[in-house]
Amino acid sequence: MNLLRYIAFLLAALLLQPFSAFGVDEPALRIGIKPTSPPFTFLDSHDGRMRARGLNVDLGLLLGKLMHREVKFVPVADLRQRRQWLRDNRIDLILFDSAAFKHIPEFSYIPLGLCLRRRLFVNERCRDVVCLKDLQQKRVVMVTGDDVWKRDVIIGQAETLIVVASPEEALALLDDGAVDVYIAPSERVAEAYIAKHEFQHVRKVGVVQEEMPAALVVRQADVELQHQLSQAMAKIKDSAALDLLKEKWFGVSYAPTLWARHGRNILLAATGGLGLLLFVLIWNQQLKAKVRSVTRDLEASERNFRTLIESSPDMIFVVGEDGALRHANPLARENLPPGEAESRHLLDVVAPEERDNCRIFIKNVLENGFASAEMVFVTPNGGKLEVDVAATRVRDYPSGDVCACLFARDVTERNRIEAELAQTDRMITIGRMAAGVAHEINNPLGIVLANVELILSRRLPLEQSEEFLDAIRRNAIRAGNITRDLLSVARPQAPHMAEIDLYQTVEKTLSMLRPQTKGITLVHTPPKNPPLIRADEGMLQQVIVNVVLNAKTALKDSPDPKLELRYCCPEKSEIIRLCAEDNGKGIARRRLNDIFEPFVTTGHTENFGLGLFISRRIVERHGGLMYAESEENKGTLMVIELPRHGPVPNDAESELDTI
């Protein structure tokens, strides 16, 4: 301990000495130092003068004291220059250099017991660099003299290599973001500059890239100096003076106690735990109050729903998969045979002829979740009730069985009134449509008249008149069909469906209309694929006749009247589209939906406005769509879309109920 105190006192005395001292006869010991490497060596201002400070300075003064020689520090920033000055005898030793260069034959290296640790420092925005392999496309900075370290590897990977004079300049570039990576030859020097300038955007990454033992460097020829330095360094190491210097300039790391390291966190965790416990207790009380409130609400809701079900004007049945009754409200129990409702079966209230359908109905509800139907119930006195039944799938509690909940409404009186209204509506419809029969029949009669005039005017023999007579026969039959189709508005009938070639049907219809479309350019473009569909050919001919004759009316004042019929029928599509486009006067956009209503016309006043109305109903009966696209003075495009395989059977039946 006395020796340590002596060394500490000696060091304190040395720090108060100027750059040169001691007044001995030996020539001054010229030591080359790098003045920009804190905490090893750096320049500091004292009383207006710059002086060198740092571990290397203290070590040099201690060496001079032990060797009884005056010390003169020669600041040389560049490592190459320091070595060259040592060769030229301008300095006596370098304090210090890396022992990694001890292969240089002209120098001798005396180990110091210190190591320089090479580390990577990056800008905070650079998050993908932890080693030299990560330098691809990165801007790298190094210090002069150190740039020879793995130069080929770094240049081969980095985007740019910048060499600067000092670590301070390199770290400033890194903090500004001008470079991405700084390869620092000394970790301690870099950390000292980071602390001094408070660089905020620099961080240390990865592991130590290299540990370089530090050494005193002298000329190999200066054997006497080597001997003196070796003896002095041995004394310094034996006396632990070097450890004191390290402690002075590097600081001392103390292992703090567990409480010192984690006391704050322990207190925070304990406070948080107590707070959490208090929160759980309060939350538990609130949860209990909420449960009590929800329980009261559920009980009130259950009473309300039970009252609602019990007082419902509809019959409500809950049945199991086998049709056995699980529950029935009072109105439903009134229609059950005598006995307990829960011991009865739903089939007990269903008419015998409906029971098979009722079983299927319950099965559909359980499988699909919902179903509706019309049924006939038998009352206890033998009467019959027509009911609408809507049912949904429910789960019975507490058994958990899947059940069907049926809501049955007595519609006997409603059906009777609706039947009377339907009959009245049929009679009104027949009256409204009677005036349009003449208009609809006029089209085929016009064709008949045109063909008769051709036969009479040309006085054709019988064998040459067969085509015209056949057209007369067909249109006479079609006139009868038109009358029947118009009456079908009040009396439903199913269309006669068969597979037809839509193109041939349209072509046949156009040939019948040739006499009435004189002066109009008719373009009928055949499709690439035959448009085969399942439809009623006579009804579709009626649609085509109405479309062509409406186009004729629209083309009356056109200087170059033209009507084009074309198809869109992709091979894999289920829809055939027929488009009829004219260049007539067009229709205002606001009226495009009105033209398909009955008694709406855009042509002459003598028309009744039934053609497009009936045509759309025919197309819809085939499961298709009919619509128009037009603007005033820009012609009209009439589009008819038909399914290849005809209407879905259920759709066809529902259409029959409405036409």
C-alpha cells in the first residue's frame, strides 16, 4: 500500500510538470504521440497554453522519471509519419503503436499490457450492419494510417470508402449521416469523442472486430534505449502503476449489489403489483354488481318474451326432429286436440293430405335453418284453416336438442279475399287488353295482306304461290296465337318449350317482315356459334316482330334508315344475347324504363303501347331480361338476354302465376 501511495503521489507530481523537466544531463527523450486520441493522448488548454494530457502522457513522464531523462512530447497525428520520423531519428520512440506491426524489421516492440479494441460504429438509421459482411452498399469511413486494415475486403463490399485525418472528424460525419459505418481502430477513443461532443445519432454495434496489443516502438538499432525502456516498463508493471493509470483514465467498474442494480425496478414492480391487486378487487366487485344487474335484466327479458309469445296473434309451435311438440302458445293449444300439448304431435293438427309435406318441411327447416310454406290445419271441431307457416331452427334448452320453431298465421279469410280480388283483376285486365288485340293482330294481318297483294298483282300460278300462301297460313295461325297470348295475361298457361336455333328463328321472322320493312337496311349478322336455346319459338317471333316494327316507327324520319341485329353467345356462357340497334330518333334516358309499361308509346298515337310490355313479359317467362339503351337523336339499342337451357322450373311456375 505504501508503494501504491508513493506511485500515486509521484503521478500527481508529474502531472504538474510542463512538457519538459528534470534538468538532467541525458538528452531529452523524444516521444511521438498522436494528439487526437483521448483518453490516451489529447491536447488541453491550461492558463492559456496547450498541453498534452492522457494515459500516454502520464506513462511517458513516468518512463522519463525512471530513466532519469527529460521528456519531450512530439505530436504527430499520422501513424505513417510517426514511423517515418522514428526511422529518420527525429523521435526516439512511439507511444504507442500496435504490436500487430512487429513484423517491420527495423523496429522493436515493447509490450505495454494494453489492448486496442477495433469496433464498428454506425448511424442510428443504419440497422442492418453488425459485422464486416454487412457493408454491402454502405458508405464507410476510416482514419488515415488505419485504412490499410482489410482494405481489399472493405473496398470489395462497401459502396464508398472515405479516409479522414482523425476519429473526431469520422464520428462527426457519422453523426450527420454523411456516412453509414465508421471502423474505429480504438473503441475507447471513439467513445471519448462521442461523450465529448454528445453525438446523438451514433451507436456501437456487433462484437470486437480485433484486439491489438499496444507496445512502445523504438528503432531496432537503438539497443541501449530498448534495454532502458524494458527495465522501466518492468518496474511500472511490478509496481502496479500501469493499473493506476488505467484506473485514472479509463475509470473503475464496480459490481453493484442486486438492490443497487434492480432496487428501482423492484419498487416499481411491487407498486404495480399492489395497484393491480387493488384494481382486481375493485373490478371483481363491479363485476358482481354487473352480474346481478344482468341477471335481473335477463329475468325481466324472459318474462317479457314469454308474455310476448303467450299473447302472440300467431300460433307458435316448437317441435322436435320427429315432429313431437315441445311447446305451444295458448292460441296454438286452442287448435290442438284435447290433452297435454307436450304429449301431442304436430301432425295431429295438419290435414291428412298435408302430412307428408309437413314431414319434409320440418326436415328442410332442420337442415337449412329456415323454411316457409302454406299448410292446412284441422281444428278440434273438424273445420279447416289455411295457414302460412314460417319456421326457423332453434336449440331447446336445457336438453340441447335441435328443434324447429313454427309461426303459423291463419290466412283463410285473407286467401278468400285475395281470390276475389284476383278474379276481379283478371276481368279488369281483360277489359284493358281488349283494345290492344287489334294492334297485336294488325301485324300478322298486315303480312297476310301484303302476301295476298303480291299473289294477286303477279297472278302467280299455284306452285309459285306456295311460299306466300305458307306465310299467310303461318301469320293467320300467329294471329290466333297472339289473341290467346293476350288473353293469357288473365289466364295463365305454360309456354311450349323446345330447343331452337335463335338465328334461324330471327331469320324466318325477318323474311315475313320484308314487305313491311322496305326502305330499311336490315343487317342480320350470323354468330360464330349456333345460338341454340330452349324456348317457345312462336312467342320469341312475337317479340322480334314487336322490336322490328318499333324500330321501323323510330326510323320513319331517318334519311338512311338502318336496323342491325347481332348476337353475343360465347361458347361457355349460359346466356345468349340478341341486340337490335337502329339509327332512329332515339329515346330520352328518363323514359327508358317507361317504354316497357302498358299503354306507353313513343310512336304514333294510334298505337296502344302494348308491344314492348308484352315482349318483356314473354322474355321474362323464358327466364331472361329485356332492356333498352338509348339517347335522343342517337338511335336505340334493344337487348334481349335468354338462358340457353330455358327458365328454372320454379321460376317458370311463378311467372305463370303473374302473367
